[in-house]
Amino acid sequence: MRSRTLIITAAILLSAVICIIILSSGDSDLKRAEASTVQQKMYTSIEVQDGDTLWSLAETYGQRYKDYSVFIDEVCSINKLSADRITAGAYLLIPVYR
């Protein structure tokens, strides 16, 4: 009876180890796939056009951001904008991914 319990325990532990190995190898494949899609953040200068707003610029250039407000905050910070207003003819540095 004791040897039977030992065999069952060993089988359960072996199964758990195999599951951990299989699951961890899947994670590394996922991480490699994510790494291959990571793009480098760069900056470009754009001229503000009539009718442009920070929100419209976020819709055009900020698709990589989960939230457009994060993009807008970054643009304001980079360009030292104290208000959320931009003026046609002004140049702004905009983060882009390539």
C-alpha cells in the first residue's frame, strides 16, 4: 500500500514537472514573438496644419499608445507646451515607431 502511494505521488510530481516545462516553453515562444514585433521609438518634426488638435495628432500618430492622453502628455512634455492648444504653422516633435 505504501509503495502504491509512493508511485502515485511520483507520477503526479512528474506530470506537474512536464506541465511546467511545456507551459514555460510556450511563454518563451510568446516572448520571442513579442520581441520581433517591438518597434523602435523615434521622433519626427511635423508642421501643425489649420484644424489640427493634439487629439487629431494622437489619432494620426499615437496608435501605438493604449491611451491617446498618454501620447498628448508626451507631446506636451517634449515640446514644452503649457496648454493643450497648438497653432497652425508651429513645428512639433512627435514620437513615432518604426
